[in-house]
Amino acid sequence: MSRAEAIVERLHALHPKLIDLSLGRMRRALAALGHPERRLPPVVHVAGTNGKGSTCAFLRAIAEAAGLRVHVYTSPHLVRFHERIRLAGRLVDDATLTAALEEAEAANAGEPITVFEITTAAAFLLFSRVPADMLVLEVGLGGRLDATNVVESPAATAIASISMDHMEFLGDTLGAIAFEKAGIIRPGVPCATGAQAPEALAAIARVAAERGAPLLARGREWRSEWRADGLHYADARGTLDLPPPGLPGPHQADNAGIAIAALRAWNPPWLSDLAIARGIAAAEWPARLQRLRGALAARLPAGYELWLDGGHNAGAGVALAAHCATWRDKPLHLVVGMKKGKASADFLRPLIPFAATLTAVAEPGQHLAMSVEDIVAASGGVAQPGPDVAGALARIGAGGPPGRVLVCGSLYLAGEVLKMDGPGAVA
């Protein structure tokens, strides 16, 4: 464990709850730090249930293709906490992160604050001090009361696909969840949103109308679709014929389109069609349909492929199933591990028809892992026990023609898998 990660562990003691949505503690901490949130480069603020991390990856890649220095704030991390903070294009180093966390801890002076709030305050401190041209800021959970929602004047906002998730914090309907996500919308600031269920889009539209924010919705103000040679995008400014996105999967047409729509609505002077094309093609994001080629993949016989995805809710299951439908050349073997409390049956239902085999797993180091028995039950008895990824791969590779293995169901499982696959999977 690094020095910075040890401090993060210590900071958990400052509040009895891991999640306690509120802005009061965050505003107090930022005031004690001299309000770094008021000294940030132009911000694109991104919310959503599925796809917000990928949208952030496209935003960063487009800006970097234009030659910009880009800060990025995302969560959760997969292997190391440092993945959450990218300063002007580079992951934060341990000494820099340690100093910022210690400064935020000292300024907080022992007052109650969640670990996400105080680490977000430390990130804002770094973003305010290291020169950059843009900050891509991902919401942690929800939007309206999320710790990141203290930025008063972003350049643009974006809301990726909304699905039923975190209902204990955000509400038990799509409309209620969408209202919370739409809390990042600011008066007069354009908001781009991707494909949404009618109930979710209606809630977002109401908030945008109340705040006088231009709303750019997919299928209305902009379109994005796969074609044989790449991605076709169109809005009121014109059309773009783009290369295939660097992130695989049909659902990435939505996330790439959200990034383009948000940037074109903001319309900074550096944005060009060439930067968009290069950025869309170059985007990378770990554990989003990521092909693994390290030590774990080497356990499979020749001809097999090993893929990893952190999707974990009903919407993610539908998106993954759409991509699985394009994998017809090899048998597909699903290896699924999930977090306790997730609607595992809803995630599995669209995927099961594409699976030659389905294996339920729980890794020893996986945070709040759902039991193998519960995943088997959620599959209707289709899944067989792993009990872990290594056991699942050994069974899959023991016989039959070469196939494609997809490990999915949890970002926490994804982190454990990346550790097993070896260094370099998260950069």
C-alpha cells in the first residue's frame, strides 16, 4: 500500500457512512482550503449510470488530440487509488497525492466528512494548482448532491445512459434517478444527453427548461450511428464521418456522440473535426470491453480470447448483450462476479442467450462480493460455480473449440482481474 492509499484508509474514520449525499461538508472543506473549485480550468461535468466513464475517455482523447493538457477525475479506481486523478495528462504520483491529501485532512481539522468528499477536495486542490486547459469531471454517485457538484459554471455538462442502480440513494424510478443526475445542469450551460428512456429524458428536460440550459438529446438535436466504415455523427453544425471508436461495442456510439455533442455545444476555439476524429479513434478506458493479453490470458489455450468489462446493472447487461450478438465466430463463455445488493438477475437475463457456458465467481479480494450461490440462483440455475476466475478459466480451457471468454459483472471484480493479468493494464 502506498503512502497516499494509507491516508485514504485513515480518512474513512472521519465519517461513519461511506456514502452520505450532501454538499454542506464539501463546501465547508473547500472554504477551509481557499476555494480551489473556483480556480479550475474549463470543466465538462459528466453524470449518468452507464457510460459516463467512457464519455470521459472520449472527451479527454478529443482534447488531447487537439494538443490540450487535460485534468481528469473519475471513480472508482480499479487497481490503485491514483487512477482517479489525472493531472495534465498523467496519473498523479504518490508524493503529489500524499501532500494534497495531508493538506485537505489538516484543513478539515477532524470535522465529519466522507472519504469521497475529502479526496475530491484534495483533487480540486491539485487541479487548481497544476496548469491545464480543461478538466473532465465525472460524478461519483447521482449528481445533485454529489461532492463534485460544487462547480458553479462548467463549460458544458453531459448525462450518459440512465438505468436502475443505487436506488437506495437516488430513488426507485427512472424519473427520480434522472432528476438526481440532472442536478449537474447549470443555468445557460449546454447539456448533452445520450439515449434515454422517455421517463428519464422527460425528467432531464424539465430540469434543463427550469434552468434555461440548452438540452441536446440524441435522436433530436444530434444523431450517432455505426456504419460499415466507422461512426457517423450529425447535428445542426453538420455531419462527421469518423473512424471506429477506440472503445469497442455498439453502445460506444452513444458515449462518443455525447462527448462530441457536449464539445460542439461549448464550441471552444481549439475544437476541430480532425481532433474529434483522432480522439474518437484513440480513446482508451480500462475494463470497458478490454482485451486482456497478460498473465491471466496466458492461462487459456492458443486461439482463445480473454475480455473484461465492469458493467454491473440492467442497462449494462443490455449493452453487453448487443455486443455479444456480434461475436458469432467463436463460442462465448461468460464468467460473472457481482457486488452484493446488485440486481444480478436483471444483469444476466439479456446475456444468457449468447453464452455457451456461464460460470459464477467470487474473488477473495473482491469488495463486497456476491456469493457464488446467489449468482447461480439469479441465473436460474444456468451458471456453474467457478468458484473463482482461475478455476473458471481452467474449466473453460480444458476442452472444446477455442472460444472467447468475457469476465464481467463488477468493477471490483475487474480490478482483481487486472491485478492478476499483470502490470500495464491500467495506465
